Amino acid sequence: MKTIYAIPVVGALVYRAWSKKSLTPVGLIFAGLSAGAHALHPWYTPFALLAVFYFGGTKATKVKHDIKARLTLSATGTDGGEGPRNHIQVLANSVVATVLSVAHTYVLSKNPSTESCFSLGNNAGDILMVGIVANYAAVAADTFSSELGILSKSKPRLITSLNLREVPPGTNGGVTATGLGAGLLGSFTVALTSAIFLPFCSERSGLRDRALWVVAMSCWGLLGSVLDSVLGGLLQASVVDKRSGKIVEGDGGRKVLVHPGSLQPTSTSAVPSGESTGSSQLKGLESAANTATLRGTRATGTSVGTQPGHEVSHESRRVESGHDWLDNNGVNVLMALLMSVGAMGIAQWTWNVDLQELLV
């Protein structure tokens, strides 16, 4: 993208995020750096994909916010719902694509003759662009699926359980038909954007090739959403408030505190009902625990937090499913990496590309 366009469009994107308070101050800085790296690419494609993902994700989050606030709790004890996203969340969705975009920019700078068009494998650098599109197709599908899937009138079913048992809305690994449909919509928006903005070589592609590209990337993105559900259901602990039966979500995608005796996932979805957890009590506990020096097992973020003369635990919470090996941001990065690398591998095999050309 030409500098004369790159500077104002990056500035406009950051300004909008600031005006809508969708990102924290540090998140704005990292978003600006990531957007700048995308804008440095000679093609408009990487930045267009980033912009479509950002605007689409923002709209999806806005649509479900009020409903999610009623169905989940935040780790501070208040109603659920998405606050401003931090820099870790920004990187979780864009770091893989940012690295690939910079790498592709470098490859094009070494071989000016390949800069003009996307040749569907005739140039080795095309593999890197496949990874960029695959990244945003997957994270867009995951975002739409998780943000809009909670609107489903039917309860989600845990994809990692043998009997696909019902789980509370917001459970990691919980899937619904509504969520899968929303995920396909998210990946389609990215795939269609890439088909519009990618400078396909006219002698190697036509309308049929672009249509197949959109279908392939849309399906690949949906597969990424399913993979994220599997990874989340296995590697990320879903914590339930025992009193209300609602999923507790960590601030900024971080882990949620629970008592060490509540670390084993439950085998059923039955949750005792009753009045919701007192907001002020949980907020005080969470605040104290977040500043504590932690000891013992790190399952679900902490087992026991300590301050001088004060011990913090969360006996009102239990693990609904999953193991506490990664938080939500870690799962997102792992999924995006696997989907990008996987798409690049399939493209390399299909097009029989010699990857050594990238190193020349």
C-alpha cells in the first residue's frame, strides 16, 4: 500500500478504535503497529483483511453484548459482556498474519517481477499470502461463532465429550448450529474480501478460480472455528459460578480463579440454581487475587492467592470442562498458527511449490 494512503487509513482505524473504546490504550498501540505492518505490504490485501476482520468482529460483539451480559458473568462478579480488548487479544488474532505479511513484503522486495499479481502457486511467495488469508478466515469464523453463537435458542453441546452433552452458554468447546452458521459467515466475509483485493494474475485465474478460492477459504475458516472449539474444550478450563450456573469469563481472555478443590471438570451439565453471586464480594476477591503472590498449582490461573495476612480462594466456582493449560488468548494463537501453517502446507502440496525459492 502506498504511504500516502497507508498513514491516513491506519490513523483512521486507530482513531475509530479509540473513539469506540474498543481497545485499551496499550491495545491501541499494538493495533497501530500491526496495522502499520499490514499497510507496508505493496498489495492492499493484508490491510483490507485486517480491516474487515476488525469491523466485522466489532459488529458481532455489539450484536450479542446485552444477551451475553445476561447469560455469563465476568471474573469480577458483574454481568458478562466484552469490555475494551487489550494488546494480548490484539496479538492473539493478528500476530501470525503480521509476521507472514512482513515476510511476504520482504519476498516481493527481493523479486520485483513477482510483485504484480497472485499466481496461484506459480511464485513461491504465494504460499505466504495463503497463510495470511487463512489466518483471518479462521479468526473471523471463530469470532463470529463465539460472539453470535451465544444467541442460539438451543443449549451448546460440548464438542470434546463423547455424548456431546449440553453445557452452559459461553463454555469453551460448546458448539451450536447457530454458532457454526455464524462462523461460516465470518470466514466468507474474509474469503470474499481476499478474492476482491488479491491481484490475481489474469492469465492464470478467472471467475471460476476466484469462486473456488472463496469456497475453499470459507470452509477452511469454518474448520478453524471448529478446531478452536476442540482446543478450547481440551486445553482451556471453563469455570462455572455454582450459585447461578453461569460461565465466568476472565478479563481480557485471561484465566479465571477457582479454589484448588474445584479443579476437576464435571461429568454432567447439571448446575445448582439459586441467586447469583454477590458482585461486590467476588469483585473484591478477584481484585485481591490478581495482585497476590500466588502459590501452589496454577490450574485455572491460581489455586490459592496470598497477601500478607490474607488468603483468597474461590469456592463458589467449579470447572465445567477442560484442562487449564492455556487461556483464551493462547488457544486463539495456537488455532491461528495451525490453520495458517496447515493451509500453507496444503497449498504447497497442491501447487507443488518449491519452498527453497523463498530463501533465495
